[in-house]
Amino acid sequence: MRTLFKTSLLIAAAFLCTARVAQASTLEITVPFPFVVNGHTLPAGQYRLDHEGAVVLLSQEHGGHEAVYVLTRPETGRDPAGEKPALTFRRDENQYRLADVWDHDGQGWVLVPR
């Protein structure tokens, strides 16, 4: 289990998205690889992440048609990027799954699987 945790953190560190805070509950991010969110495969690209309460809307920027709503719950732990916004991914065989969302205040939310 400890090795899995370390591996997940290394993957998160290796694939941390570039992010900037547009406002308190909105992040603009670039994900350099395709990833899965609640069974939906999203392509690499730029995304807007809006977080309000327990709901996150992840939508593709620049004319893309991809958008996914997901439920979250507060994450207890440390932001892998310090106090910078970050997304963490878990490797599942040959694909990456979005696991956690961290904002600029070091608060995190884990995605609740459907």
C-alpha cells in the first residue's frame, strides 16, 4: 500500500498540470495526456475546472465539446504541490484517472466514483 501511495504521488508530481487561479473556485489547467473522469475519457488539452460545494465541472477550453460533472468530498492530507493548485492522477493499467483536485489554499477534494 505504501508503494502504491508513493507511486501515485510520483505520478502526480511528474504530471502536475500547469494551473493558474482565475478566481477562488475556478482553475484553468493544461493536462498533457488523455485521462478518465467517471468513465469518460477526455483528451489532452486545456480545461476549466469550476468547483462549487461538492460539485466540480470540468470543461474543455477553446471550443472543445468535452464537459463532465463530478461529485467530490473534502480530502484530508497534503497538497502534493504545496499550496499551488494541482490535479492528481492515478495510473490504472494504460490510462490515467483524475483522483484529486487541489486549490491554491491547499484544500483538496477527492472525486467520488459513480
